[in-house]
Amino acid sequence: MDQHPDEQAHAEDRVTPPAASARPAVDYEPTGVASVDRVLAEVTAVVDAPVADHVEVFERAHDQLRRALDARPGTDGEQDT
């Protein structure tokens, strides 16, 4: 089946994403708060995980960052359990 000339022109404009191995490493600036830096490291590592695992990582990151925000100053976001 022949493509319409407009469809053919748009198909040539499409960019193929680079392979996963060609992706640049995700970089972040450490905050100096150990609990937050651990979350950042985990979130940046998710780029290599299957997409199905992303939700769990982001939910855990949200919970951990919420605890860090709710913590008293000087406690580094860590709560006794």
C-alpha cells in the first residue's frame, strides 16, 4: 500500500530514539542530606529498570521524601520504627 505524500514526509521527520545503552548517565547534584541523596540515587537508577518497576520506585521515593520533609531539623529524615 502506498503512503500518502504527507505521511511519507512526516515519516522521514521521525527520530528513532537511541538504544538504552546509548543513553547518557543521569546525573544529580547531591543535597548533603543523606536520606534525600539515597532517594535521588535510587530514582536515577530507575532509568535502567523495566518500565513496570518505575511506579514502585517513584512511590517509594515519594514516601521517603515526604518523611524527610516532615522530619524535625537535624534528624536527616530518618524516623525510628
